[in-house]
Amino acid sequence: MSIHILTLDNPREDIAYIDELMSLVERARADNASPYMYPNGRDFYAGNLAGATINILAIKEDSLVAYAALRKMSPWPEYLGLPNVDPQSCALMLLNLVDPEYRGRGIGQQLASARITAARAHGFKHLFATVHPDNIASNQVLERQGFHRVAQQPMFSERLLRNLMRLDLTD
């Protein structure tokens, strides 16, 4: 069976995925498949599905096997603080949750491609992502998509070390 990538844009319908998404989050945490994941709760994910982000889902046989999000960067998140870049022209790739049973099948690459396509469709000129330096698979996915590291610094309230990656969409 094939995996279908969906870009969601109807918050009233998207919120219907909240229970499946929370189950996916728990599977990833329980398997320690995402040891670098920022610890977000149900309210965060519900807010994403309710319109705070552009949501990308990977579905196989009516089951959610992966989730990713794209968020407008205005205003700049405090932990990034990039000078000389207009936040109105930027988006941030959030999360890259893949069910542990489906890792290594190119789903992360598909999620990244879908977010780049969505960012371009929404007129963003720059796309950013943060990823832990030890998360080799995610760093490689971003580099294959053309991202380059612009900084490495502790981020978020937990002060997790992250690579800040950037892709210019105007090229």
C-alpha cells in the first residue's frame, strides 16, 4: 500500500485528526524514536490543527503514519533572533514525526518536500528549520533539500542544542 501526503488547509476538518496525532506522538515518545523532539502537549497540536500552522500528514490505509507542520515566522520566535531578515517573508518547519514502524522509508523527505512546496505556494521567500545536531537523519533530509546551517545554539525553554537551517526559496 502506498503512503499519501496531504497538505491540510481547513482547520474545521483538520482538528478531526487530533486523536490520531496524539497517538502518533505517544508512539514516537514510547519508542524513543524522536529523542530530540521538543515536548509539546495536546493543546499545542490542537492549535496547529485548528489553524496555527499548515499541516502535512502522511496517511497509509486511513491511518496517520507521519505529521509535520509549517508556521509563519511573524513575529520571530524569541529563540531564533535573526537580524536583517523580514519575518513576514519567512516560514518555519516544525516537527517531523514519523511512526517508528515507518522510519527509513523516505517519509521524512516527502514531508520536507511538501512543506517546501507549501511555503512557496504561500509566497514565503525563506524557510527555516531547527534540528538537533545528533539527529543525523533529519539533518541529511534538510541538506538534500538544499538547506544549509546558519547557526548552532541552545533553543527553547529546555535549552536544547539545535542547528538552525535555512533554505532560500527565491533561487
